[in-house]
Amino acid sequence: MTTADRAAAAFQQVYDRAPTGIWSAPGRVNLIGEHTDYNDGFVLPFALPYRIAVAAAPREDGVLAVGTLGVDGNVQHADPFPIADLEPGVVPGWAAYPSGVAWVLRSQGITGGADLMVAGDVPAGAGLSSSHALECAVALALLGLAGLSPDGDEASSPTRQEIARWVQRSENDFVGAPTGLLDQTASLCCVEAHALFLDVRSGKSEQVHFDAAAAGLEVLVVDTRASHSHTDGGYGARRAGCERAAEILGVPALRDVEVTELTETLARLPEDLRPLVRHVVTENDRVLQTVDLLHANRLGDIGPLLSASHASLRDDYRVSCLELDVAVDAAMAAGALGARMVGGGFGGSAIALVPVGLHSDVEKSVFAAFAERSLPKPRLFTAVPSKGAGQDR
Ligand code: GLA
């Protein structure tokens, strides 16, 4: 059964009618370009084959009802809430994510109530954007019920990037996580067999062909099972530091600092801000170098850039943690060409670029390193660039 089928079946059972439609959105990994999005910089994510599906039908009373199908087969219900009364802070827990989307769409004139049923297989809390997948699927569902689709021809059809910005607003202002545009854009705009090269400032993007298997390689994801959160201060503190540095330097964002001017630029900053700036500026440069290598069909040469990204996130940006470092080091020791943490950090997942023949060596090495430190067993899977969000039926 696909996640869409599971969402549809649970919808029928709980609401005693068929859904009007089913929409779904994927989780993502970011190949490179971490903590650059809110600095107006560059990112290079691709979508995972794991998705969150939302079965939906309209309601006449302006109320949003959300149920979510757990892995145990039980449905958890959020308290039904009138969309007209949604305000930041009024909806606790996981239901804040779908409610925030309804809240932001209300400001776009989309006010109709809906019954929603959520089912998915994006690992939660793994730094693979399960919450963004949920938000993007809910956004497409509520838009779809209002007769709007990002793929529609009508002049009123919102673009995928517009929807990504709405979803970001719901997350920033309703859920209270000061995140950037990376995850929503990845979930909405990625396509199969490609990574999405996005210039966050201009909104310009390019689908860059990414076929690891053709190069005899794979991108292995290590979900460390160390939990993380972007509402608890560490993420916001880094972001505030970047904004303060840009202000001192008199530039709109750290994107405007050239890597060739880094040494002189750092000298103009207080010591505590220098590592943050060094990370962002060098990371933007690594994204551009990675894209150049992919354009030159040299996927096998991007490994050192991935590893340099990890070192920078660990030592300068200081958002790694024991589990992520153990995963990266163990993968490298077993022959990975490069490895790095992905997402916001403080837990979640790492990726490793691995020759196909070394898959089981890397896996064994990672399991052994975790066992040696008595860390819970991580979950490993191979990530293949998959399609972005859309209507399933
Ligand atoms: C989280 C945020 C993104 C981005 C990454 C770090 O995933 O949601 O906006 O800032 O962290 O690159």
C-alpha cells in the first residue's frame, strides 16, 4: 500500500466518506549548502523517495480537522479548530504545522474548512524535513480544495516558490521556528534524478543532473536517531549571529561576502562572530564548486567538498554532535569518498558518498562505531533523488 492509499483508507474510515483528493510531498537531504539559506546564499538539496500524503475533503463549517495515521495503525486526532480563529500560539504540538499552513493561506483568501488525514513514511525527527513535507502536502491539499494548483494554467495559480514562501511564513510566525527556505523549496520543487541548485536571494534555480549509480556510487543516509529541534534556541542563535555580522559589515546578508576577501573581512568582526562568517562564506563557495563538478560530470570528485562542509559545520558553526561526528568518521574510515551532517544539526542525519561495492563495509563500520560508544543503533538507507510534491489523485 502506498502512503497515498493508506491516507485514503484512513480518511474513509474516520470521516465516513471518500476524500476529494490526495496530495503528497517528500522529505529531503541537502547535498551541500548548510545554514546558507537564511544568509541569502546557495543550497543543493534533492528529494527523498519518502513522502507525507494528505487525503482531504472540504467542510462547510470553516473548521480544520486533522487526523494522522501512526505506524501502529492508530489515528491521532488534533482538536478541530475554526480557521477564522487560528492565531500563533493557539494550537499546541504537532497540529501547529498543518494549522499554521491554514493560517497563512487564510491571508491569501483561502478560508474554506477541511477534513484532513495524514499518512507518511518520512522518518520523523531525523533531520530529513518530515515537518516540511507535512506542511507542503497540507498546503497543496488546501489549495487543491480551493481549485488552485501550482501546475494550473489560471493566472491565480500560485507558483511552487510562492507556496514555499507561504509555508516558510507559517513555520516562522505560527510554529515559531526561525528556519530558511531550503526545506520547503526542496519538497516542492525537486524532480527525479536531479539535485536542485537554488540561489535563495534571486529565487533562481537549476535542476542539476545527479545520478550517483551511473558513477558507481551511492548517497548513504545515516539517521543517527539523535533528536533535534529548531525551536529551542541553538538554530536561532546562529541565525542572529549571522545577521549581526552582516550588519557590522554593512552588507544586506553574508551572501555578499566574497570568499576571496574572507581574511580581511574576518578581521573587521568581533572574535565570536568570525567562525560563523567563515562557515557561511566558505560553504557558499563549496556549493558553487560542487555544482561545477556535477556540470563537468565529475560526481566522484565532490567527496572532499562534503567532508570540508562537515568540518566547517562541526568546528566553525558548531552545530554537529557526537552521533553525527561518529557517523561521518566511521563512514570515512570504511572508504566513503566524503561525508557530512545534513540539515540544521544538533542531531538528525548524516550522508556519505560511498562506492557501491563498499556499502556493507561502511554500514558495518557505522554500526560498530555506534555500538562501541553504546549509542542507539542508527538507521541506514540509500537516498535516490526523487520527485517533488504533487497531487497523487
Ligand atoms: C533546517 C532549516 C533550513 C536550513 C537548514 C540548515 O533544515 O529548516 O531552513 O537553514 O536547517 O541548512
